[in-house]
Amino acid sequence: MIPLPDDFIKRMQEMLGGEAEAFFAGYEAERSYGLRYNPLKISEEDFLKKAPFALEKTTWAREGYFYSPEERPGRHPLHEAGVYYIQEPSAMAVAEALDAKPGETICDLCAAPGGKTTQIAGKMHGAGLLVANEYVSSRAKVLAQNVERMGICNTVVTNEPPQELSGHFPEFFDKILVDAPCSGEGMFRKDEQSRNQWSLEQVQICADRQDQILEEADKMLNPGGMLVYSTCTFAPLENEGTIERFLKTHPDYETEQIPFWAEMCPAETVRLYPHKIRGEGHFIARLRKKAGSFMPLPKSRKSKNPPHAAAAADTAEYKKFAAQYLTNCKIPGTLRSFGSRLYLVPENMPDLSGIRIVRPGLELGENKKNRFEPAHALAMALRPEQVRTSAELGEWAERYLHGEAIPFNVQNGWVLMCINGVSIGWGKAVNGQIKNHYPKGLRR
């Protein structure tokens, strides 16, 4: 049996009673593997036609499927094209509880590596604003990379502690997800490091941190808004205890049942146990903020690295590029300059001054000596019908991912490279050959 901490075993025996034997037996069972198709890139019907894996649909996530680990979908070019996101199956239930809709303003407050962010974005269909925040800078970069790979246009990635972010977004968001840092007990079956680092003291430290994060989330949530709190741990101190402490000091909130889980979990909070479902351990609570008074806007702070309103000179080369290479391409947003780079910032994004920004919106490209070079992010957000020239890679897909030139005879200029009708990057055709512009940092 997987070695488990003694204090953890004792507590779970006390919590589960006669069910504890089945719970611990689950640690010897093979764990489940999951992925979600990306509705921003592909329809479910087309995904099932094009995915070369054996898949079985989950019952709790609209876009979720189980797969066999022998399939290794992470190595397939469709993964690099953002057609799907590999995610632990029960973790998909959290974003489902948030019930994101197009046009909403949403914050994923502890967002890295991006599984829940990308799932939320898929439900928003490019309409509205999603702020994905991560405090640890290295993890924030991974988050931004996943947002880019999935072709998401309406997401801003920030790198701030919650207490810094809350001052910029007073009662701003319709919905907030707090997938809180926790002691990770729900991941013991798959993560040896979580087991080795666990202690009762660590549980208390996590609970204290969770209380602080929820305090900041409250400041950013609109009256009438929804707050979803989740962990991947079993500790009552970090789960029901956190919610009880929050409700005691915030009487303007009430818990809501999560519709799908109402029959399985009569309580208004949800526990997912690995011996009961095909997934690891999770806790989910959904709260609603009652009507209340609006807080005053904070004073403006000194900018750390804000994008500036794009001047005509900044956009001239991009507009030439768009006229020459794009067609029927209407992505909502406001043009903003970030150094020499040009971005589409979501239209309802407030002033970004004073916030550490990793990704201020959709990167369009960079002005280079009177020419415009399109960004990989733009390629990932486009469909073949939105460009004048595209090329289907077919058997050349792996070579493209390695950075090789492709011998296609198409009109000279920028070409959207595709696999199975889905964009995967740029190439530039020159005299019967397409020079590879797949980012060097992503190449295999």
C-alpha cells in the first residue's frame, strides 16, 4: 500500500468510520486519467472524429473525457494545437460548479497551471472578461502559456498576491473561483511530494492562508455574485471549517447547492472521494453574496508595467498585415501597446496600472523595423477561415513541431499552419517552401 502519514490515517478513520476500509483500499486501485476538448477550437462532434484515442465521457464535466494512459495524448500534435487540455477528471467538477457564461466578468484567483482557467474560458466563448491570477511568477508564466495554447482571447493573466489584486477590482466580478492552495491530501495517490510534505501543522498553515484569500475575494465580488471555493484535500479544517469561519464573519453570504451533485451530496458542500468516483479527492462549495453597498474605488497607483493606448503609428503595420492576410476576423477588444508588442485587451478591462501583468490580453504581434511580425498567440486564436492562406500539415506535423521548414508551394507570405483543420502556428512561404515560425521554446 502507498505509505500514508500516521496522523492522516487516524483522522480519516475517525471521519469515515466503517467506510475507511474502502477509502484506503482505493489507494491500491489504478487512478483515472482525463482530458477536456476545447470548444474554442473544435466542436465535440469534430473532436470525437479527429481524436485518435479511445475516450469515455465523464458524467460531471460537459467537455470532459477519460482516456487510457497508454494513449499518451500529451505527445500528440493535437495537444500542441490546443484541441484539448489534459486534466485530472474530478478537478473538472470545480469549473462546472462556477457555471461560467458568455459576457460575465470572472476571476480565477489562484489559477496556475490553468486547467480551471481554460475550462472557464471555453464556457465564455470569447465574450466577457476573465482575469486569471497567480502569485508565484514561474507558475504564472505556465498559466499564460496554457491560455495561449488554448487560443483564448478574453483572458488577462496577472501575477499578484490576492491582497494586492483586490485593491484594483472593488466589487468588480460577477463570479470568482478560489481553488485554494491546500495540504493536497486528495492528491496523495498520485503525488509522492504531497505525502512527504504533509503534517498537521501544514494543514493549519493552509487553513490560515485560505481564510486570508477568501477575505480578499469578498472585496472583489459584486453583490449578488457567486464565489466557488475548492481544495484538493480532505481536511475539514481546510474545507467545511474554512467555509464556516468565512460565513461567521460574512453574514452577507449563503451557501448554494451545486445542482449536479445535489443527489450524491445532500449537504450544500461537496466532497469527492476517490473510492466513490473515477478521480482524486476534492472539496467544492458554492456561495452567493447578498445585496450590499458598493465600495469606493481606490486611488490610482504607480504603474509597474501597464500597456499604453496604441497610437496610430503602433497599429499601422498591424493593419497592413490584417488587410493582407486576415479575412472575416473580428476579435473583440481594444488595441494596446506593450513596449513594441501589440495586444487586444478585453473591452471591459479596467485600468491595469499598478498590476504585474503577464498577459494583458491577446498578443497580436510585434512591430519590427517598419514591419509587423504576427504572434504565435494570434495564430492559436485563429481558424483557417479567418486567414487568406492556410496549410494543412498532415504527415508533416511532427517535423513542423521540430522546427523544420515545410516544402509547400503556396503564395509567398504568412501562412496559418494547421493540423486536422485546427491552427497550430505560423509559417512564412518563400518560393515554394514554408519557413518555420513555431516558437523555439515550444519545439520538440
